[in-house]
Amino acid sequence: MATKPSNSYGESSIRVLKGLEPVKQRPGMYTRTDNPLHIIQEVIDNAADEALAGHGKRIDVTLHTDGSVSVHDDGRGIPFGLHPEEKVSVVEIVFTRLHAGGKFDKGSGGAYSFSGGLHGVGVSVTNALAKRLEVQVHRENQVANIVFSGGDVIEPLKLRRATNADRKTGTTVRAWPDAKYFESADFPKGDLTHLLRSKAVLMPGVSVTLTTEKTGEVLSWMYKGGLRDYLMQTLNQDPVIPLFEGEHYADGGETENFAEGEGAAWCVAFTEDGSPMRESYVNLIPTVNGGTHESGLKDGLFGAVKGFIDLHSLLPKGVKLMPEDVFSRASFVLSAKVLDPQFQGQIKERLNSRDALRLVSTYVKPALELWLNQHVDLGKKLAELVIKQAQTRQRASQKVEKRKGSGVAVLPGKLTDCESRDLTLNELFLVEGDSAGGSAKMGRDKETQAILPLRGKVLNAWEVERDRLFANNEIHDISVAIGVDPHGAADEPDLSGLRYGKICILSDADVDGSHIQVLLLTLFFRHFPKLVERGNIYIAKPPLFRVDAPARGKKPAAKIYALDDGELTATLDKLRKEGARENSWSISRFKGLGEMNAEQLWDTTLNPDTRRLLQVGFGQLDFIATTDSLTKLMGKGEAQARRDLMELHGDDVEVDV
């Protein structure tokens, strides 16, 4: 007698998550779940955006004894009338819809010219993960109150006329985070204090306070000196030269291809030792993992210092300067204004906007060049520090070279090696195809980037015995190039011969390219697992689309690259805002890397400051679980297991064929 399956898979198995359900089902996709700080930060960011737009002078945060947090501002107040299209109160929409808010209105006369991003999550995530959330708005001589629980309205909007005792305008949000979504319900007081203090630093003249009801402690910040005061108070040693500070924002008359108001303010200190202090912000949002605006600062500082050293012939023979020689001793506070910031992930810890690199670099480099040439003696002191860093780095890399021993294998002929021997800088790109390999060779940074083109698809090495691996020429060349022999998970391989800190798989953004990625990942996981464990393996993400944009006003025609559908949508939105007529652009979908010339490949995929590299690791799985998964995917006798896997998860992915 046939047994009935324990679970069936049919039309009714597909569940559509509506409203804020996706946030409650997978909170880790939208916020940090170690503690509730980030969901309160979203409320603070909204208050800061009001101040940034010039409509507020106070932000008051209170930690209440019942575990709730309230954030009060004296901004314009969230509108509470009916939305013209949705026919629902705007304040309710803001707190219950993932993709709603005033930050999307970027056109002329929009509510916010600059704000903390367009990810469309914001306070709706705060609401979804709160047991209770109360909103009070003072606006247009009225007071509005609405209460939510778990993202749902439990007390509908109530309006009353404002009295003399009420303040004129502003918003107060009080939230009780739901502990079941977080590892700890306690707020990290130090992180919250740092966040609020930095808001005050970045908005001179705005008062920021933090009140703790339990202890009665009240902390208050208001900075008039801005970035300079903040950096000087944070440094614990005297800088080599006086602080280098400045700010520059584009105006309507400039032809720099930047939107009016975009730019940056910065303050930099160079010190001889100790850990550098580095903080960066985009539209007042702290970017703790840096991003392209920090890369722009690095690029600008290096360009100016290297130009000064070359101009005065200060570089000793045999010394080669690298950007890190300048940047490694730099402490800084950087505040960038970007019209449409694109962040990595929902919690906005890293800026990905490519234009931000050129934006910051364009303004920082000439400012530092001017300063150095006005203060030549101080410039020479800075040059001494930078040259000393370069010499120390080169000596360290030479020591590593000596430990490698004399038994060096002959490198494969098709490998185009890099000049550096510094493991922390060197990168090897395993490139699909000879044509792409040729573009990569011409477009790379020959100092630190090596190219190994692969012909055809690599062997599926999952079930190949280790002593038979080198029968395959591609695998032999990969092993010799990276300088590590094949090994097992329990082995202790000799990694002293490793020649590259990053080994990057670079294949086309199509199905065949994904197949090559899987085959190479299989090879590394099965026969070079220690490299995966150490974090040496990466996947490069080339662009999927090219947009040929027409001339828009002062902006010339340009080719813009988009890595994925999300970036393509953002690019088209930006073109519309810049005045491009609908469908006046053309969109090309890349068939392969070989279609890009050397300069395009550098800009999109090889440049460390603008590319997107994904580090390969085991993630939440352990080694055994990963092995089981790959056995199902790559094993020759696992056809039924693969079929079951596809039937179970087939609807979870979009297949590009």
C-alpha cells in the first residue's frame, strides 16, 4: 500500500506576504536583530532630516523606565490629511507601508532635497517590530494622535485643535520594541550616545538631548565648531600637520555633472601612530562600513599628496607609493550630501553610489593641493610620513617573500602577474574567456591585480580524487598561480606560498557565468577549503545592464552601468529627474564581459573603489551542512535529490534563461 506524502506542494502552498508581514517574518533582512537600536535610529534619522532641511532646531530622545523610547522634534510635523491617491491618512501610510515617504519626492520643490536614502523601509520597520507605537503630530494649529501595535492601527487617528499650551509644530514618536524579534531588548547606551552626539556635530546649531528616566541623567549636545571640534576632542595625540578641513557643494552654475547641493564637508588629521579615528556620514546617516564617499576621500588625498611629492621630487629611488600609504595614517570625519544615495542593505551601513567617489575626490583633491602648495614645509612633513609608511610596507612584503623558500613552481604562461608581492594588496582574477581576459589585462591595476583567463568550463571537481586533479590543465594552473596545493578540510596545508590575498571569480552575468562560478566554488570548497575558511575567495559582480543616456541640460550623453534590476530602476529614476525624456535612453543587456573594453571593465568590475565583490564563506551553515548541500548539487548520483530540491524551492528564484 502506497504511503501518503506527509506534505503536499500545490497552489495553496504559495503564501503572499502583505503589508508589514515580510518584516515580521524575516526581520534580519530589514534591520539588525542583536538589539533594537537601529529601529529607533530610523525615527531619529527622520527628525534629523527635518533639521537638515532647515525646519527644526531640536531633537530630544528619552529612554523611559518601561523600556520604550520616545523621539521628539520641532520640525514641520508629518502630514495627517488624506493622501490624494490612497485616500488614507498620510501619517498612517508612513508608518504602515514599506515603500512610502517624503524622501521619494526629489523634484523641484520636493519635501526633502537631501535625506537618508530611498530604501523605502524606515519607520514602517520600527512600527512592525514594536509591541506598541504612539505618534503625536502638531501641525497647522491641530494635534493628531494615532496608535499602532505590531504595525496595525489599534487607535485610529484623532484630531483636536491646538491650545496655547501646545507647541507650534513637530512630531513625537514613542515606541515599545517587541523583545521577541531581538537577541537583547536592552539599548546599547554607548552606541546611542555616539549616534546622537554625531548628529549634533553634523548639524551645527541643532540641540540634541538624551534623557534616561531611570537615572535622571540628561546629556545634551550642541556644536558650533562642527567637524573640527569633534575630531580634535576625539584624537588622543597631536597631528603631524594642522588639521586639513574644507567643504564644497555644487551650485546651479557648475558643469561638474553633480546635482545642485551635492558635495561634502571633511576634516582630516594625519598622525604618526595609534589607531586612526574614522567616521563618515551620508545625509547625516552614519555609514559605519564606509563606502564610495570614503573611497573618494582616499582617492583625493592620495592624488594631492602624490602630486606634491612628484612636484618636489621627494620620493627616494625604489619606493612606490600606494593609496594606503597616505590613508593608513589619516583620521577623519566626512559628511557627504548625495541626492539619491544607494546603500548596501536596508540598514544603510555602507554607501554604494558610484558617483559619490568622483564627487568627494573632485572637491578634496584640489583643496589639499592648494593647501600643500601654500604650506610647503608642512607638506614636506606629511610627505616624510607617507614615504615612511611606503618603506615599512615594502620591507614587510620582502620579509614574506624570503620565507617562501627556493622551491618555486614555474608560473603558468597565460597568467599575467602583478608587480607587488604584498599579500594584503594582491588580487588574482580568474576570468571567463580569453577576450574578457584581454580587456582585464589592459584595464587592471598592474601593481596589485593579476589576471588568469580560463578557457571553457572548469571540471566538476566534486568527486575527483586529489591525485588526479592536476590532469586538468585549468585546475593545475589555478593551483600553481595561487601558490597553494590542494588539501582537505582536516589537513593543515602550507599556506606560506599563498601569493594573493583575494582570489576573485569573474564570470559573465548570465546563466553560463553562474555555472562557471558554481564549478569554481565547488573546486575551492572541495580541494582548497582553508582558503574559503580564511576568507580569501571572492565573487566579482559585473554589471548586467548598460544604459545609453542622452544629453540632459548641461550633462552630456553618457554610458551608465547597472549591476542589477534594482540599480537599473534607480538609474532610470535619476535620468527622469535630470530631465531626460521618457524612453529617450536605450538599455542594453550584457551578453558577456568580452563586450566591455578595458576602461569599462576597470570602472565596473576591477576598480576597488567602485566594484562589488562578494566574499565567500560558510555563512550560517557549518562545514558538514555545506558539504551535504553541495553533494546534492554536484554529485553524479544525486539526480533525484536535485529534482526534489528544485521542486521544493523552484518558485523561490527567478531563472534567467
